[in-house]
Amino acid sequence: MNYTLDFTPVIDGLPDLLAACLGTFLLAISGMILAIIIGIGGVVLRQSRFKPVRWLVIAFIEIIRNTPFLVQIFFIYFALPLAGVRLDPTPTAIIALGINGGAYAIEIIRGGVQSISKGQVEAGLALGLHKAQVFRLIVLKPALRAIFPSLTSQFVLLTLSTSIASAISAYELTSVSQRIESDSFRSFEVYFTVTAFYLVISWLMMRLFAFFSARYFSYPVK
Amino acid sequence: MGRDEFFFLLLGLKWTVALSAVGFVCGGIAGLGIALARTSGIRSIERITAGYIAVFQGTPLLMQLFVVYYGLALIGIRLDAWAAVSVGLTLHASAYLGEIWRGSIEAVPRGQTEAAKALALSYVWRMKNVILPQALRISLPATIGFLVQLIKGTSLASIVGFTELTRAGNIVSNQIFQPLTVFAVVGALYFLMCCPLTIYGARLERRFAASAR
């Protein structure tokens, strides 16, 4: 073993890497917001009166959950231009993350909605609340609270899978580190440091979710 | 896409299956060790394994593969991409399976351990014949869920440069310029591998939930 570790390229590239951390963070947050929107929309469609609509949602969930994210991101990357949508890699990655995370979110949120007893909804309607108010206040909020732990771990996974967006060269930490690596050939040093960055990012994500949980869901149950 | 291209994808599929199998079997053996260490009751060992699990669950699989790939070369072990990716997936799987199995070992009622101790059974005997068979049953749905995740994770080996299904798809799509068709077929092949497992896992989960009631 006659290799000396040299972290100089990593230190020189530190400003770029830290900026890229922010890129990863923004990518993850945007993906999560889209995933939540798709998740809530999917739950509504999943309980549709029309069978074909329900089947479509189930098919969507199973296709996404049983194929690799890398293949999905390639597919979306090539499919969007054919559909007449020209986007940069980063927005494309957000869409892919949102679709992937959304499929998981539908199942998670549905579990939460099912945990709300029907009597609560009926009580809300009897009190004269509007349907949308009942959904927002009596169904959605307590449901979100019930599923928050599983949503958190799913979204930490989503944060980690942003690294796969480097395959279509979206702006995030992995693609920037690959550029520094190919400039300096200090592969191990670069990837080792970046791995540590990811550890910090996923820890911060968990803290963020814990904060939200304490801020919005810490009311007494009964 | 002609028959030759499809055959090339099937060759890639073979390597995806091989990678998944190696990762799952070797990762399972190592994961069992992790789970036992994590529940050993010895404070320092529990701390170390908890840290090991946290590192692997808090970093992307892609980075783990990179670090193993270049790290092994650094300490003088020259491995081809196949072996390096196998090692990476094994470490990854050992952490996740270790955590799943820790949970199921702890989910076995305490009375079982106490009864085994009262009967003066040795640690090995107690684990092998009392705790682990019950824990295995509890862990089965989550273990199958992770196997699906692992199969999907092998696609990242393509980024390190190993030709499995996804990379075979990349190569074919660069040759025939029909990325959508190629990746739809690649996706379908993954789906055919994963979906039966997902269905089986969900069925087990339902059955266990019913019997627990």
C-alpha cells in the first residue's frame, strides 16, 4: 500500500460542494412537495366511484414501486421531449422524484385516511362543515399526524435517491462530486467526503421532520 | 428492437439476478451477525453496530458503491467491477437486514427468552431453536420488501460501469435510438422480477396481521 491520501482537491472544491449540498436539498424538498400533491390526489382518485380510475391508480403505484428509480428517471428524461415538453435535467429530476415519491405517498396517506373513523366525518358534516373543510380538518390533518413517521422515512429515502439524478446530470451533490473526481482523479477522497455530507443532509432532514411534527402535530389525542 | 437486442437485455438480466442473489445471501449472513451483535446486550458492540446501520441508512447506495469501489483499490485489493459491486451491495444489505432482523428479534416476546434461560439453554441453542425461528417469521414481509429494494438497487451498478440490465438497456438504446421502447422493456423485466415478490410479501403481511388479532 503506497498510496497517500490527498484531500487538496476536495478542499479546493469545497465551495462548489457546499453549493451542491443546497442543490440536493432543494431537489429533495421540491420532489417531496410534488410527491405530497401526487399522493393526496392519488388517494382521492384511488377512492373514486369509477373502477377504471381506481385500477389506473393501482397500476401506477405497482409499476413505480416495482421498477428501479434509475430506469424511471431515464424513461421520463426521454419521454418528456416526445410529449413536447422541453425541460432541463434538474426540473426533469424533480418530476421523476415527485412521481416516484408520490406512488409511495399514495399508499402511506391512504393508510392514514383509513385510520379515521367514519363517525368523525359524519360528526363534522352534522356540525355543518363543508365537505372540503371536513377533508382538510377532520381527515387530512389527523391522518398526516398518524402517518408522519412512515412519511419521514420515505422522504429520507427520497432525499438519498436524489443522488441517482446525477445519471441525467441534474444539479446536485453527486454530479458535482463526479466532476471534481474526474478533474482530480482523487476518487476515494472525493466520494468519502461526499458520503459524509450525505450523512449530514439526511440527519438534517430527519431533524426538520421532527421539528414539523412537534410544531404542527403535538396536540393531545383525546 | 430486434431479437438480438432483446437477447442482449436478457444477458444483462442474468447479471442483475446474480448480483441480487449474491447481495441478498452474503448480506443476509452478515446481516444476521449484525442483528445478533445489535441485540447482544453488550453496550459497546451495540453502539458500534448501531453506528454501522445509521451510516448505511443515511447515505445513498450509489455513494456506498463508489466508496467501496475506489476504497478497495486503495488498500491494494484489485477487484473487477462485478466483485466490487457485490461487496458494496453485501455491506448495504447487511446493514438494512441487520436492522430489520434486530426489530423482529426484539419483537419476540421477552417471556420466550426468560423461559429459555430458566431452562438453562445456552445462548446458541436459545437463539437457534427458540428466538430466531420466531423472529424469522415476524421479519418475513419486511425482508421480502427489502429484497425488492435490493433488486432495484442493483441498477446502480450500471453507473459504476458494470453491465447488468440497466446498463445493457443504455447500450442498446444508444445503438438503436429508441430509448422509450428499450427502457419500457427494461422496466417490464424488473417489474416481472419484483411484482411477484411484492404480492407475496403483502399476502404474508395480511396473513400475519390476521393471525395476530
